[in-house]
Amino acid sequence: MLPTRLRKNEKIRKLIRETRLSMDDVVYPVFVIEGENIKEEIPSMKGQYRYSIDRLDEAVEGFKVAGIEYIILFGIPDESKKDGEATPAFADDGIVQQAIRKIKALAPDMYIIGDVCLCEYKADGHCCFFEENGDIKRDKSLDTLCKVAVSQAKAGVDMIAPSDMMDGHIAALRNALDTAGFESIPIMGYSAKFASTFYGPFRDAADSAPAFGDRRAYQMDPANGKEALKEVELDIEEGADIVMVKPAMPYLDVLSQAKDLSFLPMAAYQVSGEYAMIRTAVDEGLLDERAIFESLICIKRAGAEIIITYFAPILKKLLAKYQD
Ligand code: PBG
């Protein structure tokens, strides 16, 4: 057997190619910030911006030109509004709720996913509430997350994606959405979400670094693979429509194993640190730009139908250049 026979030229390579990327595979994370006339570059994530509501028209125009059809929203409320209850996360006029309405008015076809979490809205920057002794206050955390999901659904979100890592969150959210009349809104669980240093630039972007401690009491230990599969299995049992592994590149083994657990679509989140790392290496000339394309096609090959990536705005161009 001479495997090189099938690598001789692009014609034959194309015929046997197993994986292809398209704009239908990617979801673009969008940061919306309270205030006026803001389009500011995120220092730790070159080429990524925070937009205020009044500048979203410009942003949405850019998404259309770039061929982006799916976005996931993250909100950055005024520092003064953050409180102990995470109120700005579920307020009718919260930043994400406003952004959903505005984007739907500007581009009714844009598919909007709402990230459901508390860390960006809570004064202490944590994704949940705690008891005096430091234990997670699960009921209150779940109740609040449910309020966030329902308020996003009322604003017109197409899908919700809870990134909190609370036990039982998918079942609680499914029940809350159904009870509020939103049976048709799917839930994409951040099922295996690791306590990763690769989220560093995001916390800078969303101003959501925890004020004390870290997230290791609820996000997963990077050393654990079986535990990640257990998390995915629980989300499936609880009724998730899509399951996710996050981050992507250092966790492709988990992704590849998780996809064998069910027939559900799989998502992978190529997170802020992965973006910053590749972007910087390409900008400094240490890596060829094709590395961006390679990182994404490998995530798909490992088993993701859906890739959340900050590279979405340039993907159409990369595909024209590197994918025949
Ligand atoms: C909120 C959330 C985070 C990310 C997505 N949702 C931050 C965190 O858990 O600290 C990270 C995304 C990224 O790094 O690109 N819980």
C-alpha cells in the first residue's frame, strides 16, 4: 500500500478530503457594552471589538459582508449596575436583551445565541451564588440563571447557551423555558467547560474576572477526561439539544470521545486565549496565516459540527485562499 498515491496532486487530494469548512459551521462571539458611540478594540484580543447598542448597525453590516450568520452574545453592563444579585443579567432592558432586540430589528435572519451566565453581571465576578461557608448556593444560582434565559427568550433570542457549569442547569433551564412558553428554543450546554487559563483575554474583554478565588469549584479540572464525559452525559440526560467542549484545541481528545456518547450535534469553543495565541503568532510572522484555517479544520475533524470562533470575520477569505 502506497498512501502517497492519493496525495499526488490537488485533484486527487480533493476527492478524498474528509472534512470541509464552511461559514455554516461557525458562530461568532460578539461583545456588547453599555454606553454610547463605542466601538473599542479589546487590548488582549486584537481585531475584536466591544460595541455599544447604537453602533451595532455598523457591526451587523460587517457580519453580513463577512458571511456571518450565527452569533453568540456577551454583555458588559455598566460597572455601577453590577450587584450581588446579578440584576443586569435578567433585566428587561439589560444590555444583552437590548442587543437581541436591536440585532433582530437590523437583521431578522441573524441567528442569535445568548450566553447565559452571571459572572459578567455580578459584583463578585462569579458564575453562581455562595453560602457563607463557601458552598455553591445551587437553588438560587439555578433560579437566577432561569430568569436570565427567560428574559433573553422574551427579547427574541434563538438559542441559549448556559456557561455557568451549575449541576442540574440544563434540566432547570429546559423547565423554565417550557413553562414560559419557549419550548422551541434549543439549549446548547457548555457541557465540558474546563477551568482554563485560556479564558484570560475574555475576562479582560468582558470585565468578568472573579474578585476572589477562581472558578475551580465549578469549572472542570483540565486533567480530567472521564469526568468531562460524565458532564456531557448529564447534559444529554437533562435534555440538552447540543453539547459543547471548551476550550477546543487542548481538549480535542475530549471532543472526539464526547461525540460518541450520543447523536446530538457537538460544538467546540475556540476560546479567547487560543485566538490570541494564534493571532499573535501569525501577526509576528512566527506562523503562516494558514494556521488559522488548520486550527479550525482540525476542530471539525475531531468531531465538532459547530465551532465558536473569533476568527469568523476572516473565515470567508481564508476559505477562498486555502480550501479548494
Ligand atoms: C462566562 C464565559 C466565559 C467564556 C465564555 N463564557 C469566561 C469564563 O468562564 O471565565 C470564555 C470565552 C473565551 O475565553 O473566549 N462564564
